[in-house]
Amino acid sequence: MAYPPIAVANTLIARHASSGGITHKRSQTLCYLLYGWSIPILGKPLLTEAPEVWSEGPIFGRLFTQLSSYGDAPITEPVQVKGCPAVPDEDTITHELIEWVDERHAGLPEASLSLLAHSPNSPWRRVAEEHHFLMSAPVEIPQAVIAHHFTAQARQVSLIQ
């Protein structure tokens, strides 16, 4: 099942609550990575919205609106949203993917995690370069571009053939 970015972010917030919380920026980047990794692992995107190219990196626009009031402060409690506040506990496959991506990047400082999303040949970079880094409004990163990038990475780490 696909979830709104806030549901996945709230799941990450709950995972990090006991250790001091998670910042808006880190939750955005992890949601982007989850979107990407879910395509080769699950065969479809985990999130209902595609990330967009913003100057700050790959961003989910609605999630930005929902979390921007936190600034750089750690978020320690899930954000109250009608409809789908978090990934249901019964969805063990999604929880396992969230745990895998979160733990895979746990040791990276926020700046390094951000650089990972901005790296050369990353989907964000490819689309930003196509627009010469000059966008008057956010531009959606095509799913095909994200799928190509993360499928290649999944093959490199032998998650898929």
C-alpha cells in the first residue's frame, strides 16, 4: 500500500522519539530514500506523492507545509493529521523497509545524508541540471528517473538481480 508522506514521516518520528526526535530535513530525505528504494524492492513507490526538485533538495511539497513550522528543531511527536497519521502496525513489510532505510543511514550526519540525495547522477541532480538549477516552481522528479537510479543501486548491493 502507498502512504502519504506525512504517514511515513510520522512513522519515522515515532521511531526517533525516544532518542530525541528527528528533524524536518532528515525526515524529508529519508522519505525520498524510501520512495526510491521502494520501487525496486516493492515494485512500486511507497509514497502517494513524488518528490520534487527544490533548491534544498528532493522535497515532498505537502510534507514541507506540514513540518516547516518545526524549522531545524527535532520533532519528537507525530504530527496530527486526519486520515492516515502513520503506517499501520499491521503493515510489517513497510515497517521493515522503513527500518532498513533508517538504519542504513543512521550513522550519517544530516549534512552527509543531504549530500547523498544531491550527489552527482542522483535523480534530484539530473532533473535540477536539466533545468540549469533555475526553476520558478518545484519540478516533480519523474518516477522513471528515480526507478532507474535506485534499481541500479539495488543491483549493486545484490538486493535484486
